[in-house]
Amino acid sequence: MSCEPRPQSAPIPRRPLRTLTRLGGAALLAGALLATAGTAAVAAPDAPATVPVASGEPRVTPGPCAYTATPEEPAARPVPLPPDPRRTPDQGTVRVTLWTNHGPIGLLLDREAAPCTVQSFLHLTRHRFYDRTSCHRLTAYPTLSVLQCGDPSGTGSGGPGYRYADELPTDLPPAPTDPTGVRRLYARGTLAMANAGPDTNGSQFFLVYADSALRPNYTVFGSVDAVGLATLDRIAAGGVAPTDEDPAPVDGAPALPVGIYKAFRHHGR
């Protein structure tokens, strides 16, 4: 869905905020991902790390994912650009676990649904980008219930120092709570990317713990397993941390702070 970044208290100059925004009294999540052609699950050997660019232009990887460096938005934690083979793996699933202070959150990544997104997420996991980070945002609206993570700075404005295009879902059913038919159902257990507008995917992602209604502007790249949903339910039960301005918020930092100790891939499964 398309929405504008929510104002935040990040230092000036502010980076684009990959997060949820309010629209017409309802909260909408800013998420994005990468568009890529359907390719086979075989990597091209010895692909160059980046394509040559003119001085002053951002670096771009040479494959179909075209991961693009964002020097105007430096990485919240140093990490290289992801590999970008000519034939991006687009078949099968990969299991990843986020080990948090509230218990494990198991993820099943879907290469076919979003090959470039999965490739980036696994790259960040391999480089421990998500280790020792916090999940900075919880929403508890009747039509939007998600936990947002993936920013090592914990501010909602940090990313990996690169961006890539959307890989948007085309088969989501209409949200039953939206009579206009514009919003789609991001069902409980959905794993999707957050963004700051079209084609601005980076490292932030959101976990849907209750059916939510969103414009289909957020890449879906996997799902949360049953154990992970139980962990999310415990976090959501704590609610959103109150502030001086709002003693009963439905959007903000989780009242029960959420830390990701480690993110790791399960191999051979």
C-alpha cells in the first residue's frame, strides 16, 4: 500500500522512515520489496560484485535484483551488498529462526514469492545484521496488528545501506473489513517487508499477528510458524508502551521490549 512516512524523532537530517503511517484514522504500514524476473535456482559463477558506474553514482549489483547502494542512507550496521547471481534462486523454502527474549520466532521464507527479498534477508542473516537488535514498533489497531523489526538503530529509520525493488503480491484476497475493496488481507502469520515508498526495501520487516487490512504495496516473502505466533501473541498481549502524550497508545514501542538475540538459517531443511 502506498502511504507516507510517519513523522519521527530521528535526528536531522532524517532518513526515509520504513514504518507504519496513519491514513483516514487507520494505520497503514510502509513496506516494500524487490521486483525481479522469474529465474532458475542456479547461481552464475564468478559474477562481479557490482557493475561499473560513473563517479558519484550509487553502486548497483549486476544481476536481476539490482541491489543499489544508498550512500545518502548509510547502513545502520556495516554490511556488503548482497550477492546477485544472474539466475536468482526462485524455488523452494528456507527456514530461519529469530531467537528473541520472549522465545523463538520461526520463519519460512518463500523463494518463489519473492526471490530477491529472500536472497537479501538470508544475506543479512548470514552477516549477523539482525543479531542483537530490537523490534521497535508494535501496532494494535483492529485492522492492523503487526510487530516491526529489522533496524539495528532501533529508531525505525535505519537500514542496510542499500535498497531494492518491490516484489508485490498479486493473489491476496480482499480485506473483509474494507468495503472499498482497495485493501487486501495480510493474514495472521504473514511475513512482509516494510518500506518508505515504492522500491525502497532494505532490512526492516513486519510480522502479522492478527489479520490486517493493507494496500498490496508490501512484499510478502514468507510466513511465521505456530511457535513463532505464540511468541508474537505474548508480545502483543503486553500492548504498546504508554507515553506522556498518550497513556493508552495502539501504535509505538512494545510495552514488553523485544530483542532479537540471534537470527539463524536452518540448513538442509
